[in-house]
Amino acid sequence: MSIFSGRQTVFGPELMSVGDFDPREDGGYRNVIVTQIKVKPKRMLYVRVRSDNPVDVAVVDQKGRPVGHKDGVTDDILGPISTETWTDMGFAVGLFRGDKAKAEVEIWTERR
């Protein structure tokens, strides 16, 4: 990747296991994984998810308001989403109780 391409990876690629048994969670399963990410203001954010089972993906701003989502993703990119003036954002990967998935998540930003 060139230094001048403007693309900056902010998370991953990381393999997440969603829907695993976890007795510490309400309901006994970890069906939703929420992660905070650091971003630079005035960029465009992209989230790529590849999963063996359909998962739902959501992105929130630093106040917790949803700014983008996709349902039933197996191989897709969510974005572009403007980072506006934010320095912290978050994303969630989830599925229905009883389901299980291995999802690879990669998040990057690009200059406008």
C-alpha cells in the first residue's frame, strides 16, 4: 500500500467468533460483539465483513447514535460513512440467539 493512497486501517482484519456460549452474558450466549475504534475526523469510514453465517453490522458515532447498518451480511462493505468531527466510533456485529458465526472484520478510513 502506498503512503499517499490515503487509506488507513483502524481495525483488523480480525476474526471474531459470534454466538459462543458465555455464562457471564445475559441469556448465556455472546450474540453481539461491540468494539470501540479510534478514527480521524473528516474521513470516510468503511467496514468490510466476511462471515460463514449471516450477521448484522452496525456503526455508531461517539455519542452512541447509529450512523450505518446492514443486515444479513456474509461478504459486504458498509460505507462510506463520514467520521465528521468524531475521534471515537464503535461497531457491533451480532446475530440471533442460537446462531453462531465466524466473522472477519476489517475497518479502514480514506480521505474525502
